[in-house]
Amino acid sequence: MRKDIRINQDSCSGCMRCAQACSFFTTPEREFNLSKSKIIVLPELEQGLYEVRLTEDCDGCGICIRQCDFGVLSRPGEEVQHV
């Protein structure tokens, strides 16, 4: 299921809302902890861009998609509704 999450790296602002939401909503502790997030946002300092990756543990729940205000994350044929 996670394979249908599309990532548009060029639009990422580096805000990390996707990773924060993932860590909060997908763990039993319900805490913001980037080390428990299943999405990783890494700066590529030379270009001023960010690399967004899903970990192998990602189950494709879509929490990250709904939190992204920049259209970085999406699914084919789905209208994004932000939380």
C-alpha cells in the first residue's frame, strides 16, 4: 500500500509536519518523536532542497499526506484533504 504514496521532492519546504504527524498518530505513545516516524525528511544542503523517504515500516495510512500543505505527498486519483 505504501507504494502508492507519491513524493514530489521539489515542493518540500522541510517543515517536517508529515514526520511529526506520523510519529504522533501511528505510535501507541502518542508523542511527537521524529525517531519513531515512518517518513524521513533530510536536507540536501548544497541544493537547498529536501529529500523525503518512506521507511520500510510505512503501512501507507496517509496521515502524512493529509498534513502536507505543499503537495509533496499524494496518492494517484485521491483529492488531498488537509487536517
